Amino acid sequence: MDHYDPQQTNDYMQPEEDWDRDLLLDPAWEKQQRKTFTAWCNSHLRKAGTQIENIEEDFRDGLKLMLLLEVISGERLAKPERGKMRVHKISNVNKALDFIASKGVKLVSIGAEEIVDGNVKMTLGMIWTIILRFAIQDISVEETSAKEGLLLWCQRKTAPYKNVNIQNFHISWKDGLGFCALIHRHRPELIDYGKLRKDDPLTNLNTAFDVAEKYLDIPKMLDAEDIVGTARPDEKAIMTYVSSFYHAFSGAQKAETAANRICKVLAVNQENEQLMEDYEKLASDLLEWIRRTIPWLENRAPENTMQAMQQKLEDFRDYRRLHKPPKVQEKCQLEINFNTLQTKLRLSNRPAFMPSEGKMVSDINNAWGGLEQAEKGYEEWLLNEIRRLERLDHLAEKFRQKASIHESWTDGKEAMLQQKDYETATLSEIKALLKKHEAFESDLAAHQDRVEQIAAIAQELNELDYYDSPSVNARCQKICDQWDNLGALTQKRREALERTEKLLETIDQLYLEYAKRAAPFNNWMEGAMEDLQDTFIVHTIEEIQGLTTAHEQFKATLPDADKERQAILGIHNEVSKIVQTYHVNMAGTNPYTTITPQEINGKWEHVRQLVPRRDQALMEEHARQQQNERLRKQFGAQANVIGPWIQTKMEEIGRISIEMHGTLEDQLNHLRQYEKSIVNYKPKIDQLEGDHQQIQEALIFDNKHTNYTMEHIRVGWEQLLTTIARTINEVENQILTRDAKGISQEQMNEFRASFNHFDRKKTGMMDCEDFRACLISMGYNMGEAEFARIMSIVDPNRLGVVTFQAFIDFMSRETADTDTADQVMASFKILAGDKNYITVDELRRELPPDQAEYCIARMAPYNGRDAVPGALDYMSFSTALYGESDL
């Protein structure tokens, strides 16, 4: 028998492709491989006029196996043995295996005896090895081969198809679209791919299998139902079937490559011809544009105005910016196309391209040179003409600009100086008008120079005989006359403003005094009204007493406030007297304040009415707070008793659950008495609920007489009832376990003592590390795997803790296991005898069924350690039952 050598590698059989016998234990995969490998073998055996029905039976004598290798390799094998004895069959199979090995295949744990015995796993592994060597190894795509090459080929062929993403040889093919895409890519007339749906894999798979079998001579190697019904289809079956597509289409691929080569040559010729046509057309268009443009550039007809010459310059700039650049690009592209075309023709051994007469690159360059010469002369002429007209237009433009600026500045100034807005203005407005008038006078003086410049420019234009001199002179005279009038109006307005200012200063002082005293008094009254009407919210008797004291202090300030009110009204009366005496035309009210005497009197009367209302509200709130304080004290007194009582009961129950006084029945009776006393306490809880309801109805939110809230009491009461019920249930379960397992009271006490000792947090539960320490203290010595097994028993929900009930269940079970192990060891010594080992068959034959199965289960990890396969000596047997620590 050949065995796998881990030091050797193979070019076509990668580690992930090695035959994995464990995978064949999956019935679904075994079924797929049986069908696929059988169909593959028959596709070749039919060439020799035979086939197989059962893959593990029909290859047992080695005859059809040798025939299969001859067909797929094209070589003759050694003459087979025709006898029907086992030795003849083994000889034939060995000849086949030797032939496979001669092809560079390293067989992995496959022997002739196993094939002859009909070992289905070994037979499938051998056929897979043959498929890899003769159907997949020689596949090569770019620089990859075998499995990677086949996968790359599938990816390249199916890349243009939607919903197809081939990444492997299992789940990527489940929806059937990959098979359909391969067929459609090479034979599109066989499948209407557009009608396929990804959500209908059965139809897709059956369509592909039927078409491949009918039109491509690829046998149906897979069942659509098996592929869809399997979470991960068998990779080897899929690879075998897909390789058949590769071989079927490989000839078509070569023809396609040859056709592509011819098309490429034709495409190059067509491209060259197109380049020739493009050159001829581009050259003709460019020469025609040059012919039309040169006469325009040679036109030197002068213009009489600067505007007309500027338009010509703008047209020339448009030519330079918009029209010429595309033509420069066309000329450059023309040369590039010509050079590219000549290069392509030379590389393809074709004659050089000769353009039509007059369209050579040199002809175009000559025409372009003439264009640029005309362009240069036209630009120089334009600039000279513009400079000539510029001299004449400069002075006229300067006159217009200065005149326009001056006229824009004087616009509305005469009307402004003739206004009588000061007659109804306030003092602050008069002062502002004076400052504004002073600024205007400064501005007027600054404009004196501009008026003189305008007159000088007009004189110079007259001397130079400007064609539009009459209009310039008329405009200059109008500006000078207007300037003289502005000076007279300015002086008259200053005198009127100064006279009005003196008259209003006296009234302004009285207004200011009124505003200074009225504003704070008005603010005081508004604050007083806001405070007197403010809705107060208090929660204690102290807070309402503070509000009452503040209100009494406020009432004491009212006489002084009334005196201030009368003084403010006196100032306003004095202003009214001055206005009537001197007939002052007042433009409006006091500029320093909007507070009128009427407002002051109205607010003062409102304050006087609000004071008695505030007195009444404070008295009523004081009485309500006294009642709330009584409710707080009543609730606090009861809560301070009930809260500690609940906490004490919780602690007492915890102590009872871990103490070991008396029997479990005594603990149960004790707990039930506690439960009865707790239930009898319920009326006090109800009474506290009633007091709490009164507090809520009174909208009382805090209570300094207690730290307990009703929510705390409710939660504590519910936890107390839950804890006593759960503790009683735990003791009842302990009694059931003790009676069912036959555990004595002394053992229960021992278990409880160990549990309490290692329950370091005193929560009634041990965590994982505490439980491990407890087991070690009781004589257990286990590895991580054994401890994990124990934890799965005592903590099936994986909460990370072990309750006392789970602890005693485990300890009672382990005690029973130890008794069984002792009985089995006694039987071993009798059965082993002098040979000092025992086999699985001997155990089943000699021991009672329960002891035999227990022993076999415990010894499974140690099977194969000893010199005799499938047997255990005394030491290994003892280790299997008692663990490594007992050796």
C-alpha cells in the first residue's frame, strides 16, 4: 500500500485538493460524488464499448479500472489477470495504481486491498485522483493551471453576465446561472439567458444539464435537487462537471482566437484608411479658412471715431482668442495624424501616404506663415490708429468725466439748502443738522478746484478746435452759474440753524431731567407689579414665611415712592409752561423717554390695588404648607420603620439558606414560618401606600424626614416575597435530590459546607473559578476540556455561575460514575489475564451491556495508543476511567 509522503509536493494536486476522507462521511456529498464520478467514468468507458453501474463494485476486479486508464491516457497497461480470486483482483488494481503513480501522482492512503474490498471512500478518492491528473492538471489559463486555471477560465467566461460571480467550486454554482452562462457564452443559440431567474435554481440547473447532454455531448453528472438541497455542494463533483465544459469548448476557443487575429488586421487597415480620409478633409478645411482670413487682415481702411477703431481691435482680439486657437489645434492635430499614419503604415509594411497636390504638410506650413505675416501687419496698423485718435478724445473724455462727477455731486444740493426742516426738529436734530451743514461747507470748498479744472479743460478744447466745442462751452457755463448760487444758499441756512439751536437747548435740559428720574421710577413700578402678580411655588413652610417677610418690606417703601412720583410730574409741568410762553413749535414728545405722566399715574394706581391681593394669597399658601408638613412627617415615621424591617428580613433569609442547622425539613419549616410572618406584615405596607397617595395628591415631591421613597419600599417588598419563595423552592428541590439520589444528611452537610466555603461573594452561587477550586479541594484533577464538560452539566445556560442545586446534582452523579468504574476495573483484571490488554470486541462479548458501553465511551480518546491497534493495556484503561492523576 502506498502512503502519503508529507515531504513531497505535486504540481497539480494542491493541499486543498487532497482527498479528504472526512468529507465523504457526509451522505449528501457522497451521493453527489457517486453520481458525478460514475458519469465521468462512463463518458470515457463508452468509447471502449462498456460502462459501470456501481462505482465501488465494478472496479473491484481491476479490469474496468485498467480499461478506463487506457482510454483516458491513450496508452496500453500491463496485461490484466483474468482469474477471479482475490489475489488476481489485487494484482490488477495494483497495476492500475502503479500506472497512476508513474504519471507523477502521489497516492494518499489508497491501497489495492481497499479497492478490492469495495471501500467506497477509497474508491471515490482514487477516481478523484484520476480526474485531477487526466482532466484538470493540463488546464492552463494565462499563468495559472489546474484548479486555479479552471476557476480563472470560468470567471473570464462568465464575467459579462449579471448575477454570476464565480469565486469557488461549490456555492457559486448553486443557482445554476454559472452553468447557463458558460453555455450561452460559447453557444448563445442554445439558451435564452435573459429569461433565467436567480430565484429559480432548479429550472436553471436542469436547463443547463439537459442542454449540455443533448447538444454538447456532456453527460448529466449532477442532480439539480441535490445541489439546491445541499448547503455546500461537493466541490470535487462540481470541478469534474465544469472541466467537461472546458474540454468541450477548448476547440471553439482556438477558432475564436484565429478569427480575432484576422479581425484585428482588418481593423488596422480600416483605421489607416480612416486616418487618410480625416487628413484630406482637415487639410482642405484649414487651407480654405486661411484663404478667407488673409484678405480681412490686409484691409487698412481707417475709421473717423475712436469707437469704430476700438470695435476693429475687439474683432481682432476675438479672432486671436476664439477663432485662431481651434485652427492652431487643428494644424497640430493634422501633423500628429500624418506622422501617426506614416508610422502605422511603415510598421505594417504598407506604402507611405502621399496627400493630394497642395495638401502636403509643407504646403499647409507655407500658407500658415503667410497668415501670421498678415496678422502681424494688421495688429501694428490698429495700434497706430488708436494712438492717433486717443490724443484727440482724451481731453473731451476728461471734460465729460469731471463735469459728470460735479453735476452728480450738485444734484439736489439747492433743494437741500432751501429746506426748513429745522422748524420742527428737536435739539439733537438741530445739532445734527449743524454738523451736517459744516460738513457740507467743507465739501463745497473742496469742489472749488474741480470747477476751475472744468473751465480750464473747456478752454483748451476751444483752442484745439474740438468738433463738439459748442456743447462743451454751454455745459461749462451752466456749472459756473450753479456754483455761485450754492454759495449764497449755504450762508443763509447756517444763520437759521444757529438761531433755532439756542431756543431748544433750554427745553432739552428739562426733558433730560424728566427722563433721568422717570425711567428708574417706571422700572420700579413695573418690577413691583410683576412681583405682586408673580405666581409663587413653594414646598416648605420656611419658603412661604420668607415671601411674607419680603412683602412687608416692600409695603414700607410705598410713601417714599409717592413723593418721587409727584416730583417727576412737576418737571413735566414746567416744560409745558415754557412751550406756551415762548410759542415754541415742538416737533414731538420727549426725545429721551417714551414714558408719559399718564402712564406713571396709571401704573401707580395699579400697584396700590395689587398689594392687598398679595396679602390674601400669602395667607392661603401658609395654611396649605402647614398641612403638607404634617403629611411628610406621617409618611416618614412609617417608612423609617418598614424599610429597615424589609432589609433585616432579607438578611435573615440569606443566613437561613446557607446555614446547616438541623435537617432540610427543619430549614423548610423555618422558612415557611418566615413566609407567614412576612405575609402578615402586608397591612402596614397598604397603610403606607395610602399615606403616599395623599402626598402625591398634595403634589409633595420631597421629604426631609426620611430617605425612603414609596418606590424603594415597593421594590424591597417584592424582592422579599420573591426571595422567600425562591429559597423555599431551592430547599424543596434539595430534598427531592437527596431522596432521589440516596444522599445522607451527613453528605448534604458536607456538600453545603464545601459550597459555602467557596462561595466567597456569599451570593448563594459560585463563579467558574470558585467552582474549579472546590472540585480540586474534593480530589478532582482535570484539564480544561474535562472542566468545560463539567461546566456544561452544571451550567447548561452558560450563565457563568453554579447554584447549590446544580452542585449537589453533579456530586451525586459523579459518585454513581465512580462506582461503575470500580466494577469495570475489577472485570478488566479478570478478562485481560496474562496478555495485559483487552479489545473492544472482548469488552462487548464478556461484560454486561451497560458496563461495556460505559467503558468503550471512556476509552475512545485513548484508542490506538498501545502497541495493539484497537486495544488498551491496563495503564491506558485505568487512565481512560480515572484520569491522568490516578496513574
